[in-house]
Amino acid sequence: MTLAKPLPAAARPRRRGRTAPYLFVLPALLLFAAFKLYPIGWSFLLSLHRTTGGTETFVGLDNYARLIDDPLLWTALRNTLVILAVQVPLMLALATGLAVALDSRLLKGRPLFRLGFFLPMVTGLVAYGIVFSVLLNKDYGLVNWLLGHVGADPVPWLTDGTWARISLGLALTWHYTGYNAVILLARLQTVPRELYDAAAVDGAGALTAFRHVTLPGLRPALLLTTVLSTIGTLQLFDEPTVLTGGGPDNATLTLGMYLYRNAFTYFDFGYASAVAYALTLLIGLLGLLQFRLLGGKQ
């Protein structure tokens, strides 16, 4: 009877080498579980409870049923959807035109213009909100001061419901248009110039080339910017908080503000968690719809 010879060292399974990648990933997984998965799971448990007098009582799905009969929630939802339906398409249209202009060979000093239009994005949300609140102040704001020099009456930018929404839309457009334009510009620069040359040979004008060459080439970036802008708008909090505080008369109250008020003003963490999960569901449904409508075949 002969004993089997031990395998050479090179043929032995390298268990340490197989587990090494998982050890490198483990810190990131632990951080993700601690700061992402745990809060998500705990907030869901909170949504099944009601906080009364500092004590939590299990109420099942009552917080979700309460969403349906909450008029202030529907006001916040309506305000948010109005901003989404008006401001986001306007901003993306401006960003598309700006990207085309910044890509034009006729424009001199293009890097400087690109930097200038992107700079608003690096401004802090609270900082630029304060700047706009000063500029649009009815009594001593710079905008009304300039309007007064041309004979116009002062505009109640922040004290009238309609004008407050317009002011919020102007602030958002100023801050995010350049950011979206840079994303669209990066995609536009990948569109082959031969397509424009071929369109010119076929007699296509600038508008025809834009419709049949530029827009199809921009479709992936347009989808990305649309989804990101939708998510950002549905989570809108900083700008309306600084500019109008949700007023006047809840005209600029957003879902993000309403969620925050329930959690940290009324300390109703269970209902705030239910609002958060309803908001997550809404974001998911709108994102899926946008992928279906704008995705197409890339």
C-alpha cells in the first residue's frame, strides 16, 4: 500500500487569496449596512408605529391610511408636482440650448463660458437661497429696485403664492441649468461630426439637423438629467425652506418640507416615515415611467 503524495504548494487551493477580495470589500459593506440598510429598515418599522407623548404604539398600516385623508399632504404633493411639471422641462430645455451653444465652434472662449455656467452648481444650497431671498425682497430687494427705475410696481416675489412659486422656479433654474448643460454637453461631444456633414449634404438646415441628429444623440443624457431632476424635485427641501419657509399659506410647501415638519417639529416619526416610503414609491413609479417613455433603444 502506497501513501498518496502531498500536492505541491502551487497546486494547493489558495484560500487566503480567495477571501482577500471579500476582506477588502467588508469595511464598505459594514458601513453601507450601518448607515443605509439599518436606517431604511428602522424607518419602515417606525412607519408601523405612532409616537404619542414620547411612547411608540404599534398601529400597523394606520399611518399609510392616514396619508389618504391628509389635506396638507395633498397640498404638498400638488405644489411639488407643479414645480416638477413646469420648472424641470423649462430647465432641461434651457440646458439643451445652452449645451448646443457651448459646443458651437463659432463661440470664442468656450472653456470660460462653460465654467461660468457651471459655477452656480458649486454654490451651497442655503447660501444661494439666502442670496435670492435678499434679491427678491419686496421692500429692499435689488430686483424690485431695478424694476422701480423703469416705472414698474414692486412685485411681491415671496409674499404672494403665485409669485413665490415663480421665485422658487427661478432659483432652481439658475442653480441647476448649468449642471445639466454640462452633462448634455459631454454627451453631445460624442455625436460624430460626420452625421452633421451628411445632413448638410442632404440639404438639412440647422433645425432639421437638431431634430434628427442632435436630439437622438442626446437621448441617453436627456433621460439621465430628467430622472435626476425628477428625484431632486420630489426631495426639494433647502430652497423653499430658506426662500419662503413653505409659505405664503403653504403655497410652496413641498413633500420634503412636510416630511421634515412631521419628524422634527411634531416629532411624529411614524407618520414621517410613512410619508418617506410613499415618496420613495412615487419616485420609483415616475422613474419607471420616464425610462419607458424616454429610454427607447440605445
